[in-house]
Amino acid sequence: MPGISGRCCKVLSGCVLASSSALASHIFNLSMKTDCTEEEIFRSSSKEELKRLAAKGQLTWRGKKVVLDPFTEVEFFYLIEAIGENFLVTPKMKTGTREEDLSTCEAVFEKGALQHQIFRFWKEEIDPCTKSQTLSLLELKTWVEEAPPLVWKCPIPRWKPEPLPILKLKDRTGAFADLWMDYGPFGTRQAESSVEELFWEKDLLETDFMKKKVEGSDYYCPIDKVVKSLTFLLDIGWTIIDAQGKKVVRQKSAVLDATSQEGHILVKGKVAYGQHETDVKNVVGAFVRRDRFVNLSSTEVGLLEFPKEWEVLADEEIVHDGISVKRHHVGLLETIVPIPHEYTPAKWEETSLENFQGELFDYQKTGLQWLSYLYHSKFSGLLADEMGLGKTIQVIAFLSTLKLSAPVLIVVPVSLMFNWKREFEKFLPSMHVYLHRGQDRLQDIEQLKEAQVILTSYTQLRIDQILLESLDFEAVILDEAQAIKNPDSLTAQICCRLKSRFQLAITGTPIENRYEDLWSLFRFLMPELLGQKKESVIFERVRKKIRPFTLRRTKQEVALQLPEKQEQIVFVDWEDDQRAFYDQYFKEKRSALVQKVTQHGLSSQKMEILELILRLRQICCHPQLVGHPGESAKFQTVCSDLEEAIATGHKILLYSQFTSVLGLFKTWMEEKGYPFAYLDGQTKNREEAVNAFQTDPKIQVFLMSLKAGGVGLNLQAADYVFLYDPWWNEAAERQAIDRAHRLGQKNTVIARKYLVAMSIEEKILKLQRQKTSLSQNLLEFEGEVGPISLEELYALLEIT
């Protein structure tokens, strides 16, 4: 550079700057001295020797020890300013946000630190000039091609190249930024308003960055849009510099693997950014710290484009060789990394069935394989196959494969105890099964010790909780496990205190109304999996967690092995007298209710709201249910359909929630001379009624309450199902239908739901369809769904 020459050393902000040439022997002599002169340091050129001497504490300056500072960043550049038609060139040094003028040669020590970037400064042979120099346009043009970085404080001459954009971020979040332009050998400067620079600014403003002076910067981007905006700019070729002066690069690829360790799964791997690689644990650690960038080197950082599926790793423990994932969180890894073989049910394909006296369908063999995997992997599970797919048979087949060192406890509703006993006698007669009913205390204690399988009811479980809690079981199995859906109930609490190696819950309706139903089941199965009960949950995370431990198949998945099912809705028109009575009753009662709600608030009238809805539903069923004489259009329609079905040789299940409705049908059936079976909550000879309907061809109609007939019955003899009145929970209605549509059924099942048009029943149907059914979406949560609210119930009473 014309007119610029000389050597200098300046010590500023703890940094020693020097350049010259010298022999290695001179450095050796320098190390023997107790102190170094300015001239000696000027002549020193071996960066490695200076580094070694400083590290060993053998280098001093004016009586002060020189130490190595590997952290302070130093930038060197020339500042260009216009003076008339000429240009003033001044050498500069920048540490952090502090700039220093290198145009003087005075040596100053502030902290006594040798800064490591000085070595790069020497290597590039960039010599700071002894003073500022004034150059003509021609001298400047000749010099700039070989010059170190230039910063222009004036317009760049017309012979400058086209600029390229640089986005300089001002903070760690990347939300605040300035726009700079790179003019190649002419250096960089902050963007102004030239045509070329405005072109690049337009690109910037097409992202979520906006022109807004905030916190000393010119542009601002909402924090949640930063990654998307920076990614777009990098993709179209922009240079981005972070707040530490490092170049930002994008993630290219990631290669992860998982290995089974004692008590956990170890996830490790590499993530590529540009020419660099970093451990996945560094990427996860940056995400946990809410950093925007991953440190790669002294000059580059990686933009943290954290895949959504990786977010589950943020809750796991970061260890020295990777990320330690809890064993029971294996379901969270399935979309991230191949799962170790020991965590897949395929390992148990050759499960032996030497003692099992039956044949399994392919999907049932898959269920057996899954149960074996859970048991041998020391997990627990939820068997949630849709009704009629043979959950009991799969469990008995699984028990036949075990070498029991303690008894298996199976807890069922009272009505299912003999059904389970018969299934064991049929498929696993070699198993010693004991029905624990608490009739003989001494015999119970003796039998409990000798039995391989103990069958008991939820009622008996509560009675004998102290005895059963004192025993150790090989497995505890809950059938119709929705019995513990309320975690605060005594039944649920006792089940959670039972001691066993393996827990299994069996239910076709694991979620009836709310997430708490599922949480209560898994508190029994694997209490650590879903943690503490929360009001709000991330359903996608829950679904991934429970997936390996939940098996649910629908009839559609095994459609080749089951007959067709058709569901129909039959809307019934009112009888004129019945409609007039309904309208009069509705308006009078609603008017009084509205006044009470206005005066005392909605919450205080809950019972009145429920009472009015109940009475309206009863009028739809039959006016006689509320003491009003007259006929029911729905009753007449269903009676007509019953006659037709009976005449054509079909068997029919007729459900109602009201035993008074069943009483009306009993009277009608008796008057017509039709034999029938009957079942409600007061029926004592339940088995006799079921067997009569199943085996007697003369008995074609089974009248039953929805509650009493909704659990545990196999009624394959029926091929028509009539639902006389709608229920709030659509899952309960499907369950009632599936008492007929199950394994063993050889005919198409026709299910008919009867509704009175333009009534409270039609409104209930619409509410059913509006509310997402959790029971139908066990593995496909789309949002939290709670029970029907008081506001929704009150809305049913609006006049339309």
C-alpha cells in the first residue's frame, strides 16, 4: 500500500499485537530473560513459541506476566472516510463492541493477556500502519484488491462491484438485525438507500422481518418466526452473521441410532451443518437452553432447525455419550430412530401354545405375541380391541405360555365371573382356576395360596382389599377395566396397591368421556409413563407414549372374519296429541327455569336442567312415563318393526335406558303372545335369560336395559338391534350393538336407532356428533374432550 509501512505493537483490552520477523533462536533467548523489551517482542514472529512461552508462564512484559486468553475475539479492518476528493485510511481493531485506533505505536498493557487471534493476524501478513494515510482515488483503487477488510464510512466509488446482502443479528434470539452490504474487495458497510441495496431489502421484508428500529437495530422479526425467516434467506444465498460475529449455516443431515442399555435406551448420533458435524446431544442441549444456534467452530454456528419429533428428547437426560431415554418412553422414539430389536414384539413370534386347547385367528396371534413381549420386557399394557374380537381368548392363550411362580389375579364384573371360568375350562383346562367369592373365609385363604388363577369381582376386591393387598401376584388383570376410570374411587386405589410383576387392563372402551379415564388406567399399569394428572395435556405426546403399550384393533381391520354391520337412524313423526303435550310441557317448564337461571345463575339450577331434559326424553319415549294418557308414535313404530322382524324369523335385541319403557314392551309382548327374554339391573337369573335367548328358537326378542346389557354379554343369536332411545355416550350405544356383532355371528347385523324428529332426542344426536368421541380416537387424539358441560345441556333447551 503506497505510503503505508512500518511496524507497531499495541496492547489494548488485554491483547498483544505484533508483527515482524525473527529467528527461533531469538525466541529461545527471549525465554531465558526475566522480562522482554518492546523491540524484542516486535522481532518475535513464531506464534507457536509465543503461545508455548505464555502457557508456561515464561513470557513477561514490563514486569507483568503475559498469559494466554483464548476467549477474546479480535477483528482487524481499515476504516475508509472521504476527505474532499481523497480518502482517509485508518487501521482499526475491534474487541466485542469496542473499537480501537491502531494508528499509533504506543504499547499499552491493561490486563496482561496474549490474545490467540494474533496468530492468524501474523499468518495473513496483515500489518497495521503506523498512522492514518490519505490516498487518492487511483492509489485506493490500486490497493483495495490486496487489502484486509475495509469498512466504508462514505459512498463507495462508482467502480465498486454489485453488493451481496449480509444480515447481522444483534442478539442471541436472532429477532433483531441490521442489513449490511458486501462489496467484495471494497469491504462492507451498513445498507443505505442505493437501488441495489433496496433490492436486497425487499427480499428481507418478504420474510417475517419488518423495518422497525428496536433495541439499536433496524429490523425486527417475531421470535417464533425467526427460524423460518433465516432458513429462507440462507436458502436464497444470503450471508447471515450471528451476534458473536460467526457465520450462520443450515443443517444438512442427521444420522441417529439407539442402543439398549441397562435400564435405559441410549440415543446418539451426528448432525451435519455445512462442513461441520456436532453430536445430537449438543443440538438437544441448545434446544433445552432455548438457544437459536449451535456452536460449531470459532467462525461458524448452526441454525437450530429442531425437528418437531425431536422435541421428546428434550425431556430426557443428556449424558456424556448421548441422550439417555427412559425404557418406558420407547414409543417416543419410533419416528426418530430405529428401535432396538428387544423393544419390538416380533421377537416373540414363536410363542409356544402347548396347553392351549383352541385355534387363534392371525390377529389374535399378534395379540399373544404383543402380550408376551410386554411380560418378558417387564412392561404392562392395555388390551383395547373392539368388542367381539376375543380379548378373553387372547389373554387365556397368553397365560398358557407362562411358568407361574405366583398366582394370577383376574378382576371382573360379577356377571362375567362364570363366563371367564367357562372359557378357562374350554381353552385351558389344565389351569387351576379358583372363583374367589368370599363365601368361606378359611377355604378362601387356602385356595388363594394353591390356585394358579384367582377370579374375583370388583365388589369382592373392595371387601377383601387387606387380604388381596397382602399377596404377591404374577399378574393382575382387570377385565372391563373402565371400572377404575375414576382415579379417586376406592376400586382404583386398591387396584394400584396390588403387588404384581405384570399388569394388564382389558376394555373395549378405555376412554368414555375424558382423558382422566385413560390416565387412571395407566396409573394402574405404568404410573411413571404419564406422570402426574394434569388439566391440559399434549395429546400427540400421550399417544406416542402409550402406543407400544396399547393394542387396539377394530372390526374393520379383521373384516374378512366378521359379517357386515349396518347402522340406521329412524326418525319418527309425532302423534298430534303427543306433540301438543310436549310443546306445552316444554314451554311452561322452560319459562320457569329461565327465570331461576336469570335470578340465581346457571350453576345453581343444574338439577332442574337435568330434570327437564329427562322429562322431555321420557315424553319422546311415551307420554305415560310422565303420567299423561295418550299414545306414542315411536312406541307404535317399534312395535310394528318388531312384528315384522319376528314374522321373518329374526332375533332382536331391544335396548332402553328406562325400565318403565321395557315394562310397556313386556305388556305388549304378553298381549301378543310373543315369548321374550328380559334383563335389567334387578334381574337375578341373568345367565338363564341369556342362555334362553341364545338357544331357544321360540324366544326372538330380548328386552334389556342399556346399563345392564351393555357389558360382558355374547348375544350372537341376534341379528337385529333396536335402540329405543338415544344415550349421551355414543360409545355405550356402539357397545350395546356389538353384543350381537361379534365373533360367532354369521349374519349381517342391522342396528336401528329410533329418534323423534324435532325433539330433544334430535338435539342429543347433534351434540353427539359435535363432540369428538375419545373412545373412538384412543390412538388419534386431536384435542382435549371433556364430559358434556352444563352450558351444553342448557343449550339443548333453547327454543328452535
